Amino acid sequence: MSKSIAILAGDGIGPEVTKQAVKCLDAIAEVFNHKISYQEALIGAAAIDATGNPFPEATEEICKATDAILFGAIGHPKYDNDPTAKVRPEQGLLAMRKKLGLFANVRPVNSYEVLLPISPLKEEIIRGTDFVVFRELTGGIYFGEPRGRSEDGNIAFDSCVYTKHEIERIAHYAFKAAEKRRKKVTLVDKANVLATSRLWRETVTALAKQYPEIKLDFMFVDNAAMKIIQNPKHFDVVLTENMFGDIITDEASVISGSLGMLPSASLGTNQSLFEPIHGSYPEVAGQNKANPIGAILSAAMLLEYAFQWHEESNLIKKAVAKTLDEGFTTEDIFKENAKGTEEVGDKIASFIKSDSKVLAN
């Protein structure tokens, strides 16, 4: 089977970790006799430097013409440290989400037995954690209008806006995911304070009637933030709005022990994008130190969600788990005898190839 993937490596460590993800996709193609082609495109600071636009039209066209998008990271200190910059790398990410209709962000959160000791949380609390967050990605305070500053600069304002349609379309994704899991959805909101949260709660409650097998419960975001640390096994599928989802998914990253471990998917009606949740981490860019596992697991999500290649996706996940079990990791996980980005990518790709029959069972 033939598929095409747009490669948006981006800035900082993005190109390094994306290279390892492609390496693993190539191993999958070899094992399963698939044909995967790639088209590279600019985004973020790299795109600003080349074109003045963090999400150029050429990149948009490549994204629309391919079957899925594999994205690295964006961000550069020269923009991060300049609050007056009118064009910023992050604007490219927001523009891409909006123009490609990427409204549903999916972030799985899992604990790995071998990594339990490196999490700042107690092992007995996080052992067995397995939940997934569905975050609405194109609405809310990040996109609401009006926004701005007063003429004297002393007042700033942002608007949080949601429509019933925006809530319903991601809620369906969450409930359908719950049908394949433990049949529980937790809506995280702030309905005791925010009008938009009350619309979320009303809309999701009504929609839940279409999924009678799914248990729906509600949790205020401050309580949910505490519960993720106290008892993460409480959650199965978490459904929430844009800003709350941004915060609690980064909080949940401590469960795995490293931000570099976590993948994500951004799903839309016609296109889907897959990326590790970490940033561009410019401090170690080009030093062969970055953890590529989040990018590699993002490639596994791409195979699962975009291509419906479930066996292939599971093979990557099992190869990652085997690599971790052997303690073959970058320095963010095990500092002693740490391996480089390239070495970890090579190891996982080699397991995909040599142990494919064993791992697939």
C-alpha cells in the first residue's frame, strides 16, 4: 500500500527527532511491504527566516496534498526573548491548526514500568496509568475575538468563545474512543464560573444520550489538575477545552518521567497531524541528546489514526517498550550510560525489523 506524509521538522530539536521517526516508518514499510513517500516543508522560525511567514502557502499546499503530517517542533530564542516581535513561530502552529481544520488534539498518557523510578510521583500512584486527553484545538481563548490592548497600554483583554458545533464534533471523538476503552468520559471544565464551560457541560450532557454505554462525569479543572497527580488511574478519556487541555496535558507528562516520551495527534475532517508534545528545546539542538521517543510514538499514532494500520502501529509501540526495558535511552531518562538520539532511533528501528514476528505476537 502506498501513502504520502508531509514532514514539517521545524526548529530546534525538531529535525533530529523527526529523522528518527522517519527511520522507524521506513522500517515499518520494509517489514510490511508498504510504500511511504515524504515531502518536506518549512514551518516556524525556519519558515520565517526563509519566507517571512511561519506557515507559508507552499507548506499549506503540501499538507493538503499528502495523507498525513508528521511535525517536529517550533520555536527559537531570538523570538522567545523578543516580546515585541510581530511575527512569531507559534503563529505558524496556530495558523496551521486553523487552516487545516485540526480541531481535536489527542494525547495518550501512560506509565512505563521501567520508568516509574524517574517520575517525581510515587510509583504506587502512577503504576498502571492509562488515559487519553481529547483537547479542543481551534476555539477558546487562544482564538477568540476581540482581543487586544487599550490605547494607553494599561489594559489587555482576550475573549473565550465556543460554539455548540465546536463542542459536539470533538465530544463525538471522545465518546467513540471511550467505546473502545473502559467506557468512561470525564468532562473537565469550570462551569461554576465560566459561561463557555456551562455551554460545554450542557452540550456534552445532551450528546451523551447517543452513547448509553458510556459513563459521563464532570470535574472542575482545578480539581482535575489535583486528581491527575493524586490518582491518575481515575481517568479513562478526558474531554476538555483548549486552554485547560494545554495545561493538564503538560502536567500529565510528569507521569511518564520525561516530556520527551509523549506523542500527540491533531485530527481534522480532512487532514491529521502528529507530533511529540515537547518544544523545540534549543539548548540541546544539534547535540544528539534529544529524546526521539515522543516523535517515534507520534509516528505510531499516525499509522493508527491516519492510515488505520493498527498492527504496524502496535509494532512500533512494542519496539519502543523493548528498547526502554533494556535501558537504552537518552540522558533525560537514564543519565548513566545514556545513548544519543541517533542510537535510540537506530535501536528501535532495528527491533522493528529483526523482531517483527516476535513483537507482533
